[in-house]
Amino acid sequence: MYIQVKDVKKSYGTDSSYVQVLKGISTEIEKGQMCVIQGTSGSGKSTLLNCIGGLDTMDSGSVRIDGKEIFGLKPNALSDYRRDNLGFIFQFYNLVPNLTVEENIEVCRYISENPLDMDELLDTLGLTEHRKKFPQQLSGGQQQRCAIARALIKNPKLLLCDEPTGALDSKTSRDILILLEKINEKYGTTMLIVTHNNAIKSMVHKVIFVKDGLITKEYLNETRIPAAQLEDL
């Protein structure tokens, strides 16, 4: 099993401000699967994603990625883990405004030992004609494509997506989801997608529902439909 999460707990604050966000999360995800983590705001889904990604520390529990335990890793080892294994896509694109599309992507290319081909990636994401443009010259969807390309240039084994369509309209959201589906099929990239959007669960291999810091339901999707056919995005 590629991702193994066991009894993960996470809290913030102390005394009167103490809040336990994750109350014992356990799940498994196979290599190459697209998985949605769904829940309302405050359910703990983004915290779970950040714990898996090494962006947040756990209070207790275990997260193993491809057999490697990340709980308890020191900061330098966590940094190496993120560099060597992960790509991150967020709701807000976090592009460097004074760098072109190509230069924004190059930032992550330089830290990878086995990067994807830049021209092929730009072509896959429909960015070839925009490669010399700056972020402010792009639409929201084009900026998100650039953010996806920046995450993918590293050739990551695991892509973590936190509300990747949250700032986009319905048509652009569908275009981005079609791209993620295409990337999964082309590169075999394992994907975790945190979302509150109920429609996205129909296109993925596995669905996990989180509520009040616990998994309330999870299942394998036996009736996947293509992203292009999703409704009510």
C-alpha cells in the first residue's frame, strides 16, 4: 500500500484554546489512485493533507509513504521528503509575480533530480503559447495550470491538491479536473484532492469523508465517470 495513515491525531492551542482537529484518522491509498478527501469547513480535511505532506506535525500516529515513516522526522529530513516525493497545488496559486510562466516552473525544476521535460509539460497543460507571460497576464485558470505545472515538473510520486478549483468558475474547474485526470493517466501520479465540492468525488478512485476530525465513510468508486461529464461544479 502506497499511503498508510494510522490513528493520526492533531491538536492546536492549549488550555481554553485547545482544539483537537484530528481525532484518530486511519486510511490507506494505493499507488496511482486519485482520492478525494471531502468534508465541510473545519472538518479537518486540510489538516490531514498537511500532515501527510509534512507541512504540519502530528501529535501522534503514523503516516507511511511508500514504506517510509514521516512521523517524527526532523526538519531537514521532512524537507528532503517533500522535495523528493511531493507536489503541492493550492486554491491560491502562489506564483511569483515577477517571473514568467516558464520561470515559475523552473523554480521547482532546479530542485528535482529527475524532472519532467519542460516542453512536453507545457504542451500537456496548454501553456506553450503562454510560457513567456507573467502571472498578471493570465486568467485564473491559466494561473492554476501554471501552478499545476510547477508542482508536476518535479515528477512527484504524490500530488497533494487543496481546493484546486475553489477559486475558479464552473467551466474552468472542469478544465482543471480534466487536466488532473489526464496527468493521473499519463504519469501514474497518486493524487489526494481536498475539496468541499460534492461533484468531484464521481471522477476519482477512492472517496473519504471527514467530519469533526474523524473519517465517517470511505469507499472505492466502482462507477467512475470522466471529469468532462461532471455536473454541478
